[in-house]
Amino acid sequence: MKATKTCTASQCPMMVNRRNLLRGAGALAGAAAAAEMGLLDFASSLFAAPANPAGKPVVNVVFVRPEKPLTVSWPGGNCDTSAQQALFTKTLKAAARKLDVDLRVQDKPIVKPDEINAYVAQLKKSPPDGLIIGAMCLFRWKPVQQILKNRGKVPTIIYSHLSGFTKNLQLGRDMPGVLMAATRSIEWLETGLRMLNAIWRLKHTRILTTNRTYNSTHELGTKIVACKVDWQQEIKKAKDKKTKESQAIADFYAKNAKKIVEPKQADIVEAARQYAVLRRLMADHDCQGITLQGCLITKPPCLAVSKLRDEGIVATCEGVNHGALGELLTFLLFNRPTFIQDPSPDTINNTLIGSHCTSPVKLEGLDKPYTAPYMIRDYHSRQGAAVQVLWPEGKPVTLLQFGWPKKTLMIGTGKVVGNIAQPPSGCCRTAFEITVDGCKDTRDVKGFHQLFILGDLERPFRQFAKLAGIEVSRIY
């Protein structure tokens, strides 16, 4: 199967340009043109939602250090702190452009009492959505402490690039909404900015539910919005509407599949039309994702959900709100899709089998060339079209489940053991077996419809949770 092209900002709505999560990648010229593109490298051109009226997050950056470096200190006279600060600033500005963050950097470093007092007063007068403090001198940690104490509730990262000993780096450890980032990695500054950006984006994201009577808001601010129309009727209306786009999508899935087992070409085209309906419903409701309630129908939109995830758009089945929130956060932090699944413990091998019909294929990330191999299969009803994605054996995975509507998070890690053959087994189409690290009995794994994510992401998830005030526990 061919590798895909790297996603651009406009093609991966939740990767970079967050002002418009449903903006298409441009008009398709039909099946022939689509065949020349990488799988899933194009989004619908039919729907373009208006820019998010909330705008973009404001993140302040301030550096605490003497304007002239101290000779006897750390980093000391052998370090050009002005050049170092310029490098930190350059890295943050590049990340802000990618993430569409309003970054406000104070170039003049501060350390004197009157400078600190003036900055604290400014914070109180006009609180930003996030704050990064560059702690750049070993003997100047009290000013950092003063800023933290008076910052209000602004989520704050302290970035210390070899400028603190163990005692200094205890600062903020027990303070809610504060993350100590003591690392020599300058590239981590983009990760930190992603975290602050994610807190704001979670607060301003709307996810459509096909339950027409349900509205809910998470403690983090993410809204679940009821659909105003009967989505299944909308699916039925589109059943026989052939378009160049749906034909192109169907052709591309068929061309890149390892094998088409049960479905006919007409079934795959119908699945592609379902995708177009879901895109339109999100745009009509000014939403940036969708969770389907009552999707266990004869021909559910499983392939459509897979494609949406591979475009960076939240899409979950069976009305799983916590899955939508976890998927949203995973896109924001890692630009990576998730797999919502039904867990089934293997009590003989002490493993966990996860299965569902909506796995993405861009498992390593929307901007990565890797696409998992897949077959096109039918659904449980022996009708419709879904993808059976083969997850890479031996690779680490993260297990994740958010609480709804509370700010809680369960997390764990494991490793892919193997994919489940069908036949002889019978289950949801994508099904694979994992180990669960440190779990003596996989029947102890908590929750249901947990998310599987390729890669060991536990530490950054926990760091984000510290910054966002989320309570974290083990998933078993």
C-alpha cells in the first residue's frame, strides 16, 4: 500500500489551523484526480464552517533573569543568555504560527522587585489564557515564585533549561494549574504551547450528538450539542445521490485495500456518501466533531467515521462522549487519531482484546507517512462497508478514558500482541490483542469504550493533566 503525503495545515483541520476545524482541502477533480493523491490526504470540499467566533488563545511569555549574565552563577558567564532567550522565543513563535496561538512575548527580561510587581499587576489586569515563565538564572527563583503566587488561575508552565537544582524545581509541584518543565530540550517548548493551546481549545469546541434531546458541557468546557434533524433520515436521503467526491473516496479505499472481502463497490460508494452527510451535519450545527447515537443500524457509517478520524476530526460511535473528549485531546496534543473499542479480556493469556469497526489507518499521526494496512469488510449485519485495520504488532499503545462530565482521567499502557483473524473469530471488524503493563488480571481494567492510541503517551498525558487540573488514576 502506498504511503500518504504529509498533511498540510489546511488538510488536517485539527493539526495546525484550529480556527476552522472543518475547512476542506480544496475541490476534487473526480476519481481520477483522487487516485493520484495519498490515501485520506483530502477532506470534503462541500462544507466549510465559519471561523471559530471565540478567536484564538492568548499565551504570555516572560523571562526571569538579570539583563546582564552573572559571572558566578548558573548558567554563568560562559552562557550567552540573551542568545539563549532569543532561541527560546524563536521556537515558541514558530509553534504559535502552527497552532494559531496569539503569543505575546515580553522581550525585556525581568528580575528586579519593581519589574516583578509591574508584571504581576499586568497579569491581574489582563489575564492571558496561558503563561510560560522562562526561569533562566539559578539564584533568581523568588521572582518566579512571586509571579506564580499572584497569577490567579492562569495555567502556567515554568520552563527551566538547566537553571535549577532539585530544591528549586519543587516550585509549583503541589500547585494546581502549574507544570514544572525542567528540561534541556528546547523543542519541548512546542509541546508546552500545545498543552496551553489544548486547554483553551477544549473550552471552545462543540461536538454534535445525533441524540436530538441531549445537550451537555464538560467541566473542561467542551460542549455536546444536540442535532436538530434525524440523522438517519438524512443518511437515507443520500443513499442514491452519486457525486464525484463519493465515487473518488470509494475508489481510493478500494484501490488501497489489501483485499475487499464481502462488500460490493456500491456498498463502498454508499459508505462514502454517509461521510458527506456527517460532514454537512457538523457544518450546519457549527460543530467541530460528531458522536453518533443510535448508530447500530443495518448499514452504520463505520467507514465514514474512520475517514473523519484520519482527517483529524472527532468522530465516535454509540454516543460515547468521553471518547469524543479523549479523541479531541489526542488530536490537540499529538496530532494522532484514536481507536474507540469494546474490551474483551483473554483470561488465559491475561491480555485484552479491543474491537470495533471504526479504526483509523493514520495511526502514527496525521502528518506521518505511515498508513496501517486494511481490508474492506462488511458490518455485523453482513451488510455495508467497514475497514478491518491491522495494527502493528510489537508496538506500544496507550489506554485512555476520560470522565464525563468530571475532570478525571484513567490511563495505562501496553503493547500490541496480534490481530484477530475473522474467521474463525467473530467480533467487530478491527480487533487486536494487547498486553496491559503491570496488570495482573485484565478483567481489572476499568471502564468501557476505552481509547487505544498507538504509542506510549502516558507521561505527556499526565503532564497535561497536571496543567489542566485533571485528576489522574491508573486504568486498572
